[in-house]
Amino acid sequence: MNSTTKPVNGTARPIDPDQSTDPAPMNTDRATVNTQRKPVNKPPADDGGKKPSAAVRLVALARERYRFVMSTDGRPYAVAVDGPNLVLPFKGRSGVRQRLARLYAETFDGDVASQSALADAMTVLEGIAEDDDPVPVHLRAGQDDLGTIVVDLGTADGRAVTVSGGGWQVVPRSPLLFRRSGAMSPMPTPILEGDGLAMLHSMFNMDESAFRRLVAWLIAAWMPNIPHPVLTFKGEQGTGKSAAAQMVVNLVDPSPAAKRSAPRDLKAWSTQAFNSWALCLDNISAIPPWLSDTLCKAVTGDGFVDRALYSDDDVVVVSFRRVLAMTTIDAGALAGDLAERLLMLDLQLIEPERRRTEEELATAFETVRPAVLGALFDLLAAVLAVLPNVRLDSLPRMADFARVLAAVDQVMEWNTLGDYLAASANVAGDALEGDPFGSAVVALVEQCGTWTGTAAQLLEHVQPPGGIRPPTWPKDATRASGKVKRIAPLLRSVGITVDDTQRSQDRHRSRLLVLARTDLPQETASAASAPPTEPLWPDVPPIGQGHRAPELH
């Protein structure tokens, strides 16, 4: 009898060719049972009859539910096809990897995908994300090509506020891509009820001029494409600096940790800045040079390159422009270059009979916050309407922010720009007083009127107070020359010009420093010019009568 062999459990076994090779009845029943299972999202078997691998199944599940994008800073994200316009990171808490692992177990009867299968699937999905051009991914605030500002409310349903020159409204789905972080909290839905700006002023112990500059800073904080000065609350103990800073940050970008300590290094700072649009550094008494430089760059747009994880030749770029606030007692402790980027607000001492507990203050703030947000968005819409026509006779250091102040002045008939320029000059003077070398240079020029010499000669002529050189005192001529260049804007603000373009007439041709006393510039606001026929509020209702948030069902 001819026979063939067929491996069974790894052992060759003779089979009669006349017998049927169909599976046994028990196997047939099992196949029948398998076909009755729910075929949801189950990829078909390949041509060889093998079951698809777990990685293949994971990729199929992911592509059915998400689309994949690459951000402009080179990070892959997933966006739910049917859901809010929010990006999900590939890793981390509530990331795509974690969600796919859970979805796989729910789809395939409790089967658990291995770590290697998840890693293979994520590699494939990252390649899919790289197929298209990078797209901008925003954090809390973004602006589209038409100039419309979009603010993410941070709610689970993905609602956002859109603000343009024609008004503002709450939309059920953001028109821009946003990402979330654990450092963010939801914002209440803004409403128009009563005088929101007056309600906000009642929360702060500051005069009218300081409050108006604060309002202008708040609306500029939602403009993501301009530099923002560091809002600095200054005052003695008992003026409520920390509470004021916390309320301001929770208006712009609510967070469970609105107040932060000064970061210990660049890595710690980049982690904080990457995960929050607005940050507050509380109780700053001294700022190391590296942090001062970092904060200056964060105002205008900071970025650094680091080696990618588990890679020798790949890099990642972390870049950001942030909205910063700070509390301090002594503004003289701030470095000169940072002092030029401050919006300093003085807080008044709170009278004992007007003090409130933190619980009372938090309750009052939560009560008025929706109306305050509505009033601020109303003012922002009005500013966006007039901002394109704003022109300044001369541009100060923070030119974009100055234009916003001028637009606020047109809308509200205030003088925030003039007050800001005058206060900036005072801050520069305080910063010079806090710099021993800068103070010595000022004293030298005040005595001589005009001083000319090399950096080495300057170092010989200026003397530290008490004859003891502090640690920040330049140690040689090169450092002295660099120090003079860094404090030149501060010297200019107090009427001292610095010229380093001249050379000595001897054979050494040494570079000379010419320090000259001039008249102080007039600290007056530059009037913003606009067509006289244009109204201040074109097509924008006045504060308190704007668009109400639509009812969402």
C-alpha cells in the first residue's frame, strides 16, 4: 500500500492516500466557532494562511482611527479621525502607544501585544508621519495665516476661542492643531457679563496706570507671533506678589502649578518651557548669568539642539517663545540685558483690613474669571481690528509689544505706551544701580563729562565701592570691554553714549572707548498714526457688548 507521510506535532506519520484529508469533525467545529467570532478590525490572513503578526494588527488598528503628522520641530503625533483637533504623542501617559496596547487587548479577546510588537508598530507609524510635510502644532495659543488667534480652552471636547478683528466666539472644534501637557488645566468658558475689567482690577492692589499696562500685557500674551516682555511684580513683603502672578498666569494659561521655582539648569528649564505657554518664576532674588540669557532668548524665541535618545548622530530641536512672569523684591538684582525686556509693575502694600485669605481670594477669582476672560477677548478683538494701521514715529526695543500698547491706547483712550517707556527707563536705572561696575562707569562719566581711553585704562580708572572688587567685576580688559557693550543700552537710557569705533593714533592702533554724557531723551509716547476717517472700533462692539459664547449641546 502506497502511503505518504505528514508531520504531526513534529513526528512523521503514515497516511493512507485513499482517506480523506479533511480535518476531523472536532477541528471543523472549532473552525466554525472561530468564524462566529466578531471580525471587527481583524486583518485578513496572508497568502500563506498565516495569522498576521501583532505588529501588523497594531498598525491596522492605528491607521483606522488616527492620522499621523510630523510637527515642525520633528516630533511625530497622531490625531484622532473622529475627535478633537488635538495631537497625541507617540509615548508617555495617554500617548498613542498606550492607547494602542489597550485597544489591541479589547479587539482581540484579551490578547496582549508584546513590547517588541508595539515598538515595531510605532516605528512604522513614525515613518507614515514623515510622508507629509511638517505641520505647526501649537500650545494653548496659535494664529492662522489670516491672522485669527485661536486659544485652546484645554477641555476634553477640544473647544477653542477664535478671535479676529470682527469679534470672538467659542467653537466646538479648534481650526488649528494643539497639543496638551500635564502642566495645563482647562479654562472656563468666557462670557460677557458686567464690567470684566473692573472685576479684574478689584483683584489687584495696583494703581490705574499699572493695571492698564497689565491689561495690555494680558491680551498680548495670546498673540503667539510677537515677543512678550517679562511681566515682573515688584514690591515689599505683604504686597501679594505671588498671588497676583498666579492669577495672571491662570488667566492666560491655567496650570496646577502656576508658580515655579527658578530652574537649576538648562534641561530643567527646557522641560518647563516646553510644557507650558505661560510660566511664573516666584520669589527671584538673584538670577545666574545662564538663566538671565535663557530668559532673554525665551522672550524673543529660544531654541537649542540636543542628541536624540538612543541615537549617536540624530538630533532633536527644542524651540519656543514663551510668556513669562516673575516676582521679585529688588529689581536691581536683574541683569542689564534682561532688565530691557521687563514690564515692571509695582504693587502697593495691602492694608490689614483689606486682606483676604487665600481661600477667599481663590473663590473670588474663580467667580469673576469667565467675565474677565470675555472682556479680555473683546478687547483683543478690538486691538486686532486697529493693529494693522498702527504706526509709531520711533520703535523702542520691544517694538511689536509697543505697537500692541499703541493699539490699546487707541481703543481705550489710555496712555499705556508712554507709561511703559517711562517705567522701562526707571528699570534700567535700577539695574545700573545693582551693577557695581555699571555704577562706577556712570560715576566716572558724571565726573568727566566725556571719557576716552582703552578698556584697560577704563579698568584702571573705575574703582569698586570700598576698594574690594565683587565677583562680577571684570577681571581683565577683554571682559571690561564686553561688559561695557552689554550695559550700553542701560547707559544710553540714563544719558550716556558708548562709542567703540575709534582707534588710537599710535602704532598700536588700540580700540578706544568714548563715553559721553548727553541730555536725557524725552520719555514721551510716540503717537500712533491711523487714518483719521477710520473709527477706533471698526465693526467691533464696545467692551461688555460683544459676541457671547454660543450654547453648545
